[in-house]
Amino acid sequence: MGISNIGVPGLIILLVIALIVFGPSKLPEIGSAFGRTLKEFKKSAKGLVSDDEDDKRDKDNEKVTK
């Protein structure tokens, strides 16, 4: 069971638990930090994919020039 199988009821339960554990004053800070972390992760993943594509393109160009 992955995170994609949680669904709406599961997300509501997670939010209620987070609200109880962290309190309403800390929840916006935690959400903001999670958003920044996710944004950085996506940027890094995109950089890795583009590096792989650049390497593949370089190898293809070497084959053409030989």
C-alpha cells in the first residue's frame, strides 16, 4: 500500500492527527516547511533527469561524429 492509495478519508485523518499533535499554531509552519522541501526535491530530481538527458545526447553526438 503506497501513499497514492490513501484517499480523501485518509488525508482527513492525517490532518486531524497532525492538528492534535502539533496544534493549530504550528501547522502553517510545518506545511510551509514541507512545501519548501517538496519544491527543492522536485528541482533536484529535474536536475538529475536533465543531466541524464544531456549525457545521453552527448553519447549520441559522439556516435554521429565518429
